[in-house]
Amino acid sequence: MGSILLLEDDPAIADTVAFALRREGFAVEALGWLAEARERLRTGPAPELLILDIGLPDGRGLDLCRELRAGPLAHLPVIVLSARSDEMDRVLGLELGADDYLAKPFSPRELVARVRALLRRAQAAPPPAPGFNVDGSRVRLDGVLLNLTKLELGLLLKLLAAPQRIHSREALLDAVWGSSADSGDRTVDTHIKTLRAKLREAAPARDPIKTHRGLGYSLEP
Ligand code: CA
């Protein structure tokens, strides 16, 4: 069962939510401060889902939501809780990248149902990147067989395995070159560049590899 990080400063609500989720077999870690959650997400193992209160004593939960979407946890499912059934909070929450929204007061049963639905959605296979067709080590883009080096193929397969996720240079280096590699970030950039050129040659309009400055690369539809 999934591990859930709960960020809620109201102890009564936190206890009720944690109880309801634990009864259903989820592991719940409850925190009450934004700063604690930032530290926990930065240093600890990633949870499978985050439940995030908007009004916290040291800031707004929505700021954390926005930060997450720009970082390596961009795909962490987030449910936002708001004290008011404020339309603005709802719209902002979803715009800033929350996956779902509940206004207080809510029934713990409803929250558990939303958690389950969101985890199911998150665990479903990622949508395949359009245009690509992979058959072992032969990759076609829009029907054109790509003539890739071993390293370019490794990079592309890694990106294809999780489309729309931002892969850091470090993660790509580890996955493709292995931990023993004495190559630097530049190596990744160099091979991404040649890979991009080959993709562009096969399908000039697509340009599917996106650079995220300071973060890494992703494959976009
Ligand atoms: Ca609160």
C-alpha cells in the first residue's frame, strides 16, 4: 500500500485523516509545517502521494505545490485541502499543479476514495509518446527507422520510459553510462544534441526533447 505524506497543521483534521487512511492500509506520515515538508521531500524517500493543506502556519501550501511541479517530484500526485470552499483556491490549486481538491469540511471516506482514484491514475502506464514505435533496439519515429548510437538509444529509451517526466543529467548519466562512468554533465548534453538532430531529421516538426534549464530533459508529446 502507498505511503502518504500529509501536511496539515490542524491536529484534529490531521488525526482524522491519518486514522481513516491507516485503517485502509496506507502508511501515513503527518507534518504540520511547510518547512518540515520541504526538508522531508528534499531528503527523505519520495512518498507516493501528498495531501496538502493550503493554509499553513509558515506559508501557503500552494507554494509548495508549485515548487514540486518544477522539480524532480513533478509527478507526485497532490490533493489540496482548503478551509473555504473558495473557488479561487480551487482554480489556483489546480493551476499550480494539484491533481485534486477538497474543501473542508470533507468526509474522510471521500478523501480515501480520492486518494485511491489518484493512486490508480498515477500507477497506470504512462501514455506512450506519440510518433514513437519501439521494437527492441529499433526505434522508429513517424515510421522512420532511427540510426542511433548505443548511448543515444539508451538516452531515448530512458526518456521514453517516463514521458513528460524531467530526468536530471545525473539520472540519465547513471542510467545510460552506469555509475562507474567518469563522464560529466557535458557528456549527456553532447549526446542529447546528436540525438535531437537525428529526431529532427526523421520528423522535423516534432522536436520532442525539451530542455529544462538547470533541471534536465524530458520527452514531450
Ligand atoms: Ca490549516
